[in-house]
Amino acid sequence: MQLIQDLIAELAAGKYENFCRMSVVDLEFLFNLVGPTIVKQDTPLRQAVSAKERLLVTLRFLASGDSYQSLSYIFRISPQLIGRIVPEVCAALNVALRDEIQVNIFITIQIQIESSECMLQNVEKSTFDLKRLLR
């Protein structure tokens, strides 16, 4: 929780946006979308990682590609827990943003066509080599 407060305090210097690679407005928008989904309850044995911190860990992972071990030093959360947080939050983001995500189908089809042509070329070469061997 201290990290979030430190980041918000550094907003004026522009460091927050560099850390998360997004504006505070965008972060709040995402948090409002997925916050209720990713919140966890405290137990008598431990305090749960807050929903905002879970979102920040995931956004930092997506923005930087840092390892879970590296993120554990920054956020003071175990790499094992980060390994559970990131997929959970990504799944929540995927569900919440499903209508906002656009996939370019043309590129997908073109890739499939190109890979099929490559496979055909390889089959033709194999057939040619096989014919030469059978002579």
C-alpha cells in the first residue's frame, strides 16, 4: 500500500506514468472495471494484497516484461503470489475489455495462407526429392 501512496505522490514529477506506462485516468478506468473482480478478503492470518496493488503488479509486468522475482523486490510480494496474481488480473482484464479489443482478422488469415503456402512448397520439394530417389 505504501508503494501506491509513493507513486501517487510522485505524480507531479511524471514518474507514475513512466512506471505503469499509462495515465492515472486510464489506471482509474481499468481499476473501476476490474477492481470488484480482483479484490480479495483479508484473513486472520494475513492481509490480502489490495485490488489496486494487484492491478499495478500486472500492469508493470505487462509494461516491462520484468520477471516475477524482479517484481517481488519492487512490490514486496512473493514471486509465487505474483505468479497467481498476474494471470487472474489478466483474465479479469480480458473479460472486462472483451468488447473493446479488436483483432485484425485479415492479418490472421494472411498468416494462415502464407504458412499453408510454405507447407505446400515443402511438400512439393519433398515429393521432388522422393521422385529423384526412386529413379
